[in-house]
Amino acid sequence: MLLQRIITALILVPLVVLAVFQLPIEYFSLFIGFITLLAAWEWTNLIGINSLFKRGLFLLGLILPMLWLHFWTQFLELAAQVLDWPDIRSYSGALEWLVIPPVLFWILLMILIRNTPKAVLQLEMRTRYKALIGWFILLAMWMFSTRLRAFYDPQLTLYFLILIWAADITAYFAGKKFGKTQLAPDISPGKTVQGMYGALIAGGVCAIVLSLIYGFPWMVASDFVMLSILTVLVSIYGDLFFSVVKRQKGVKDTGSILPGHGGILDRIDSLIAAVPFFYAGIYLIHP
């Protein structure tokens, strides 16, 4: 199993890195959009939408706002040039406010899972509301992954990915080596408090290394360390959220498309929660 995970990762990681650095922003947006739609298909299965027609409607419900958000920004850029009205670009900047709802959602969910894990696990919700939650978090993941790559350099996007990957790997091995206290035994018995601490330490180390490489001023470096640690913390509870949904469905993985990793959602669950939080922090540190 571990060998399969390593082989799959060795294939996927270079492809993702190439996408981050080589694809123009339009194609990168399309690349993330394709991954988002695959994840959306798995989400419909997790929440019990079996009708192909309803699944198609769910995907369409994601595609339409994706197209609107993409072309709205391009339209504003064109209008600014044709009408000689640079201030019109501020309407694109107003979209930054949309990061607040997903950030608040994940913070609230983190608090609920931490304090009332059994209640969260036993919570019964209509399929339509589960569909709305999936639509909301997947659209936010696509939007702020794309905007992170579009408005900041590719190195920052790669740093975010390395941050989450390093945290996941460290949590796994720290949990195997030192794990004694379960983090959320009712939701995911394999996750430990010691593994979480290992992930948080990895996040801090990643931020320190990057700050040293780029020579960040002390205040910026300290903000960056704090942001990285908190991003990792949110990513852990994003993983736990999807574990809740899988337990309610009675499945171990969200799919089988990635050998050794399960489905797309199994691989990007941490990213889905972490992207809006990281983007909001970067915007506050360096608008």
C-alpha cells in the first residue's frame, strides 16, 4: 500500500509542479477546474446522489459560476484598456471579499469537530444541504487556488502545496513513531495528537526556510510562520471533515482513481480547507 502511494505521488507531483510553473493562468484555471469537477463527482457519490441527471446538474452548477468568475476578470481587464478606465479593475478586487465565508466555515467546522466530534458524526442532514456544502467548498477551492496562482508568483503556489504535502507526510510518520493519543477517535482513529504536532512543526519549519531563502523582514517572517502553522491546522480538520462524510457513507475512500491514495477527494481534502485560509492570510500580509 505504501509503495503504491509513493509510486503514485512520484508521478503526480512532477505533473502538478509543471502545471504550476508552465501553464498560462487560463490553462492552470482549467486544470484546477478539471480536478474540481472530478472531486465534485466523488462528492455526489458520497452524499448519495445516484441519478446521472442530478450529478450532471451538480457539475453544471459548478461550471457556470467558474466560467462567470473567469470571464468577469478578463472582461474588466479588457474594459480598463478599451475605455481607459483603470479604476474598473477594482470590481475584480471586490471578489476578495468572497474569501470570508469559506474561511469562517472552516474555522467553525474546526471548532465543532474539536469540541463535539460525536455530535458532528451523528448529524443527519438532507442531501440537498450536503450538495450545497460540497458546491460551496469546491467552488471556493477552485477560485482561490486560481487567484493565488494568478495574482501571486508560481513560487508561492508551489510553497502552499509543499506546505500541505510536508505536513501530511510528517503527520503520518510522526503518528506512526510517536502516536499515543488519538486526535478524534470517533471520526478517524488513525490520526493522533502527536501526528498533528508533527504537522504543525513541519509547517513552521517550511515557513522559516522560505523566509531565510527570500530574506523576509522579521515581522513578515513571523507573520508567515504563524500563517503556515494555522493553515496546516485548518488542513488537518479539513481532512477530518471528509472523514466524517466517509464514515456517514460507510466507505474508506472517496474513490479508486489514484492507486494507494483512493479518490481525488482523498488526495485534496486538506487542500480544499486550507486554500481559502492561506489566500486570505497572504492577502493580509501582502495585498
